[in-house]
Amino acid sequence: MMDDSELRRRFAQLREADGERAPSFAQTYGRARARRSWRAALRMRPLAIGAAAAVAIAAVWLAHERSFSPSAVTPTIATWRAPTDVLLRTPGSELLGAMPALGTSVLDTMIHTPSNRGT
Amino acid sequence: MDEVELRRQLERAHADCFGWAMACCGRDRDDAEEVLQTVYLTVLDGRARYDGRSSFRTWLFGVIRRTAASERRKAWLRGLLLKREADGLKPEAPAPPDAEVERDSRCHSLRYALAQLAARQREVLQLVFYHDLTVDEAAAVMKVGVGSARTHYARGKARLATLLGDAREL
């Protein structure tokens, strides 16, 4: 039966062989720290994606709002005229809109003669 | 414990930790280094805290053992999901000896004999003979009762002696 000292000797040899293959502490620790930085960056990724999405949504919303907002030249309700008002202007509407005077002819207002040009 | 003190303690235990990580990773150097990095990261992040109930080394060995087991499970799941049996589970037994690494045939026979033991027996023998822990400390690392650790120790030692005796005769 193999005694403990023989086993210890063999394990010591194994330990020595492992020690030769072992990476340095600085190397392992440095890589662990690098992984920590990388993980921290990865942890921030959802936040960055969320912030970018929020900015994009806000930009789209603002652009949409601007395209439908009333501009400065929009007339008020008092001055507004319907675009179809032009259809109500009929030929001779000037004659119908003025009060006829006694002793004058409608034709005088339409024909500019030297006599009525001065009036 | 602040980070400077933590780093000092880790540096002091580094060589020992690497040996234990090798034992927990089927003597695969790359896996052992990966596990050790994960352990340092876990300790630095405060996800594993030393509470002073045992020695720092015993506590750290426990963290290494848990981390190695977790990495083995992940590797197994990856292998299962990717259906790549070839890259899946690593065999418990060490690969055939590399001439450059295995300069000492005695080391190889010990590694081979250790690989034939049950996991608990291998762990307790590694902790006692390689790392000079007591059986009680080994039990704390392995999270088993002292009585159970003593049984594994006795049976493992007898089996190891037989295996090494057989190897010597060959």
C-alpha cells in the first residue's frame, strides 16, 4: 500500500508541473478587469438603445407637429374668405351693387365720355 | 475588504487557485484560466463576499468550485442547444499526454489515476494532498459534511494507491 508521503511527493510534482503552466496573476487579473469594463459597457447598452429610441421618437413627433401647426400668415376667422367666393362674382355685379341716380343713364357710368370724365 | 486588500489576497492565493481550478476543470488549462477570471470578476464585483467564517483561501476555493460547476453546466447546455456533440461535454479523463507538457510520466500516471476516481474522492484528495488542507477544510470547500468527506478521503486514497500501484507494475 502506498503511504501518504509518497502520495504527497507525487502531488508535489503535479503541483510543480501545474505551476509552470500557470498564467501570471497580473495577466489573469488584468483580463478579469477588462471583462468587467466590457460587461459594464454591455450593461449600459439597453440604456443607450432606449435613449436613442426616445430621441428618434421625439424627433419624429416634433416633425409631425410642425407640419400641421398653423403658420403666421393664416387668416383669422374675421378676414377669412371662402375660396369659392370668386364664383359669386357675376358680370355686371358692379351695376347691381351701386345706387342708380335720377337723370343719369347706366350707360354713362360704363362709357367714359369727356363730360363725365371730370365728375 | 477594499479592492487593494482583495487584490493582495488574490495575488497571494493565485498559484493555489489555479491548481484548484485545473482540478475543477478536468485539468484543462484554458478552462481553468477562464474560470479563474470569472471568479476574480465575481469577487471584484462583490457578487461573492468573504464573510470571515473560514480562511480566505478555503472560501475562495468554494467560489472556484461553484464557478467551475456553473461553467460546466453552461458548456453542456451550449453543446445541447447547438447539437454539437464534438464540442459539447468535455470528458472527465484528461486528453492523451502532450509531449511538451507531460514531461514527467509520473505526473501523467497520477493525473490518469485521479481521473478514474469519483468526483468527490478526487476533490478531497486534491485538496488534502495538493493544497495541504485538512479534511475538515476540504469538507467546507466541497460543501459536504466532515464525516462524508472522511469517507471520500479514505476510499479515494485506497483506490488511488491501487491505481498507481497498477500503473507502476505496467
